[in-house]
Amino acid sequence: MKTWHYHSASGSTATTSDENLPELIAGGTISADTIVWTDGMPGWEPAGKVLPDFFKAAATPPPLPSGGPPPISRRSHEVDYQIHGESIQMVEIELDPGETVIAEAGAMNYMEDGIQFETKMGDGSTPDTGFMGKLMAVGKRALTGESLFMTHFTNRGSGKKHVTFAAPYPGTVVPIDLSSVNGELLCEKDAFLCAALGTQVGIAFNKKLGSGLFGGEGFILQRLQGDGMAFVHAGGTVIRKELKGEKLFVDTGCLVAFTKGVQYDIQRAGNLKSMVFGGEGLFLATLQGHGTVWLQSMPFSRLAQRITSMYATGKGEGSVLGGLGNLFGD
């Protein structure tokens, strides 16, 4: 895969890969006059000269039929939602009759009368798949440490009904319309909370050895695919970053999710002194490409480590008196 360098309109130089070129050209980021360069070229050339096939005049589409454009066929159910709370959030899903939302086991907070739930093998995105296909799907989920089964909540009543989900630790619920991120999202294995029926919840393997050995996400990430709403959970406050060829360095535990246009890797955190005494960990995640990244301020692993260390060292509320109390017993 080639790496392309291009001189953006803002005056800076950015990079991209072969697979992202069509998207950048279609969106106008790279025009026919933008100068580009890749390995093997003697110098910078206009993109229209180097990549003429990408700039051919598009065929004029036929006129729309009378009555407006045809309805868009969606695979996922269309659900409405409302997020409650500030720092410890939960999401309330509104279901029309017959609509279904899928969730991790134990995520449900409350539901109204008329909603029925059923535990099923798999996410229900491929109902025509046989037993062996479902078995393969749940086998992949087992690799992430998740439950082999998911709970399906369906509105069997006559009107709109509501069901609410909350994560098992404090944080923020992030709503993501998968159709707005090209139908795919990669996230840390514990981030998925719930989604509209039709969303496929699978796994993605990190291709690079360094990412697997030293990344906070391990070898395996969760992959969400579909065209409906999905909800992921993050610890603390969440920030959304838009990458346009830049490189971002992130603490490995602070990464929540990213779109498929972003390349994920691991690199050493500075020199030996910085790695040992810097307090930022031995390695940092590097994110580069064109897409969206979601970051969290308080990963659950960091919260758990801080609480554990406080109990192990006797530090806590009234630590001085508490230490004296330990000398004399109960």
C-alpha cells in the first residue's frame, strides 16, 4: 500500500493511503490542482496529472421519478433515544411497536410494560444464518471476553415504549450513527453498550505485533457494522477528534473508538528515562489518517488501579488516623 503526500489548501503537508484517496477526492480535500508525491516519483505533480482516473467527469444521473427520491432501505431498526445525566449517564431508547434494541447482558436499567426481552445467541444481524454460523459469531465474542449471548429487547405493545441502559461504572454514553461513519466503527472491547437491531457486533484483529503486545486494547478490538444507532460507553469525559492526515499520540488506555480511516499503532514513549520515570507508561498509541477518534479521560483500568493502590497503601480518608487505628486493631 502506497503512502501519498499532498499539499493541502491550508499550506500544510499531509499524508494518506491508497484506500483513502477516493474519499478525499470526492470530498474536495484533494483537487486536480493539489500537488502530490509518493515513493518512485521524481518530484511533486498535480493530482489530476498523476491520478487522472479519479478526476474523470462523472456520468449525469437520470432524473428522479415523480414523487421524489425512493426511500432509503436500512438494515438496522430506526430507534430514538435520550441521554440522561451528566457524569454518570444512561441512555433511554424509545421503541416503536415491533422495534428491537440489542444490548450486553446486565446493561438494562429499567423498561416499561410492553417490552419483552429474550437472550439469544449472537446479535441478530444475520437471522438467516444457521447454527454453525451463529456458533462462529459467538466464538469470536468469546475471544474478547464478552458473554456468548446478547439480550434483545422488543416492543410488543401497541404504542411507544422505553428501555434504559447504563454501564457498570461512571462515565459517558456516546451515541454514534453508524451510517455517518461509513457503516463501521472500531472500539475497545468493553465499550459497546447497546445498538439498534441489525447492527453486527464482531471483532477486529490488530495487524501489527506491537499494537497487540503493548496496546491497551490488546490484539482484539470490537467492530460495529451497520447503518443504525450504536451506543458506546467511556470513562469520565469524552472528547471527539477529527483527523485529516495528522498524527495523534494517546495514552493506550484512553482510546475509546475510531473510524476505519484511522491507522492504529504503538510506539515507545520517548527515551529510557521518560519511559521509566515519566509516569505515562512505556508506550503510546499513535493514530493517523482521515477519520474520527473518541478519547476518554478516565479509563476504568486507571480508576481501578488508583482505588486498589489506595487500599494497599492505607491511603484514603483520614489516612493518618486510619494508620494509627491499624496499630491497635479493631
